Amino acid sequence: MSESNPPRVALVGGAHIHAPGFIKRLLARTDIAIKSIWDRDPAYANRRFAELGAEYPAKHGTRIVGDVEQIFSDPEIAAVVICSETNGHEPLVRAAVKNKKHLFVEKPLGFSASDANTMADLIEPSGLIFQTGYFMRSGAIFQFMQQQVQAGTFGKITRVRASNCHAGALNGWFDTEWRWMADPSQAGCGAFGDLGTHVLDMMLWMFGKVESCACTLDMGTARYPHCDETGEALLRFSNGPIATLAAAWDDLADPSPFMISGTEGHAFVFQGKVYFKSKRVEGADGKEPWTKLPEAAPHAFELFLDAVVGKQPAIPLVKPREAAYRNTVMETLYTAAAQKAWVML
């Protein structure tokens, strides 16, 4: 399609904290346009619509719809961006697949392992474009680390440490319209699941299946009742590595979010730079930041939009079954925390 008649997408649910960012990315593109916005709560729909400004709706005919079926039955809409509360994902995904709409579903895919795998069962055979919000895969440093794992430059990998922490609870990020994200009855998890799923995705992407795990969670400041604000897990991967995973809304900083250590090399991230040492790579002495990195890929959402408009994404999109497995592992970690025990997957 030409820029005067680009493919149309719809925002189906505007409750997620990342929805405004996705709207900004769509506003910046000329090869795709937002036709419709819906949320079960009119306040969310109105806020997201206001973020379009005055000119965009006039140019593209963008409107708020009161019935989500108006989106799913609209033949002009090629794709939907699902940013509802997590416990509302499954019926929206069912409708998207039934009506053959490509779909971006904000992470985590499911409220639980069960509905996540049900959605994967629906999406996989449909042939539709699917993506979710695991944006760390696009980063140059994480692509580099994944490549080194595949190349074997660490030798036998013995230890992995990952964290994803910010000051969301300390700064009251969820005191506003995003309050539901600190309500496990709607989000399915607290801080540990919300942030931890990103670095869990990195570890599963690099090291494969998890054999067993243990976990401990804490309410931290207890700003959000019945919601974990911090936690740490220990995971044994089926192919050998032992890993720790930390995630929290109670940290002022997270300066060293990833480390891989093996018998012949190691790499760690500090203040946005990677330090790399390997017996198998010339010049990799770990003394200075390693700069021989691949080019960063576009954000996960941009990769989805590229695919919808017919461009080849720079890196592969997340598969539905991959997204569901992240739900499975995270649910098992929460089970391990509740049981105060090691749990097998």
C-alpha cells in the first residue's frame, strides 16, 4: 500500500503502561496507521486517543469504538495491538485469531501458564504474524552474548546472573492509572513477574529449557498490598548452567544486569557496557569495554510493524510457544516461592 493508504491497525485495550509508547512509535511511522481504539474502560480509550493529538485522527479517520467487535469485524484492520489488563488477553486473542488479525500482545502473553498455552495453541497454526514485548532481544549487547553462547567462546557455562530492577514502587509509578499492574488478580504477578520475565526471556533464549527452580519473594515496601515488589530465583537449566534471576520495583539502580561465566570465558554488563574475556577470542581480555558488537535491531514493537507492512524483520519475532513457555517458567517460580521448595518443570 502507498503512504496515502497504509495498512490499518487498532489498539485493543489501552491499560498497559507501555501503550503510550506504542502510540508514539505508530505516530512516527508513515507506512501504517491507527484506525480504531477500544478499551472496556472508556477512560483508557479517551486517554490513548488524546495522545494522538488533533491532526492525526483528522488525517487517518482514527476513532474510538465502544464495541470491540467493530474492530475484529472491520476488513480494513490488518492487525491489533493488545494492551489490556493481562487477565483480559485470552478472549481478545481468540477474537483476533478468529477474524484473522495479526497480533501484538503485550507481555506476559498469559495471566497463567494455562491460558498462555491455550493462546499459543490458537495462534501457532493460524499463520498470523505474532509478537510480544520482549524488547531486550534487540539490544546489541544481548545479541552479542547470545552469539558467543552459540559459538562456545565461554566454554562450559557454569554460572549466569541476571537482574531487571527499577524504582517503580519507590516512586509510586502504580499509584496512577497503572494501578492494576500492581494487582496480581489482574496482572497475574507483581514486580518479579513483570520485570523478571524480560531477563528470563534472555536466559531461555540463550540456554533453553529449565529443569528445576527455587524462588523467594517479598512485598518490599508493601506500598501495594498482596503484591510482591522484589524477588530472587535460582534456576537449573537442562543443559547445565545454574542461574540466578532478580527483579524488583524497589531498587534505586541496576548497574550490572547480566553476567555469563564459563570455563573458558566470561562476560558481564556494567553501566550499559559489556566486558568480555575469552581464551578463544583474540583481544578479549576483559580489561576494557568490548566494542565489537552487532548492530542493534529495532524495538520488538517496530519489528512487528515491519512484518505487518511486508518488511523482513531484522531479527526473528518471538514465537507464540516461546511466549507461553515464559509464562510456564514464571508460574513455576511463583509456585516454588509459595511452597518454599525446589520445583521441577
